[in-house]
Amino acid sequence: LTSGLPSNHAYKSSLIPPGITSATGASGSTSAAFTYQITTNLSGTPNYQAFNLAPGLSVDAGSGLISGTPLAGGVYNISLIAETGQNSVVGNLLLTIPVSADRKSTRLNSSHRC
């Protein structure tokens, strides 16, 4: 029924509820820079927030870009929020950073004999 309507028609756009539209999962590494763009279908220019970020990551409130180099491995269930003056939406990002062993603690002492 709505296929003949322009994409910006109020009735057609109201069929899709507002929300976070970016991916719900991502992976990174403690040895590499990480970026993730929060996206939403809210009207207007939203401000962004992210909670429970891995240490070393931060979010730009104006652009929604999460970036940095993760300092610790683990699985992070990150809460994402985008809000305008009229609406706010929430979403989640499951970020997986492999836990790597500390090289110093895994080296054997040269005097250690088996």
C-alpha cells in the first residue's frame, strides 16, 4: 500500500519506529585502533552516549563515533543512546576484545629446568 508514496512521506516513515540502526556486534584488539559508528533513524541531529565502553575507548557526543585503542580484553555489553530534543532511542553493542596473555608473565625463567 505504501510503495507508491515518496520515502519522506509522513505515513510511510512512521511505519519504521525510531531506533539505533548500527550493528549490534563488533570485535577489536588491544593492539589496534578501533572505530564504530553509532547510527540512528531519528529525525534531526542527535547527541550520542555510550556506557560500559572498554578502557581506552571514548564516544564523540556530536558524531556518534566510538574510537580509541582498547586497553583490556573482555566482552563488553555497551549501552548506546541517541537523543534529540523530542526523542531518544537506546540500543546495545556487544564488543568482543580477545584477552591476550602478558608476554612478561608467560616467559620462562632461563634458569628454570624441567
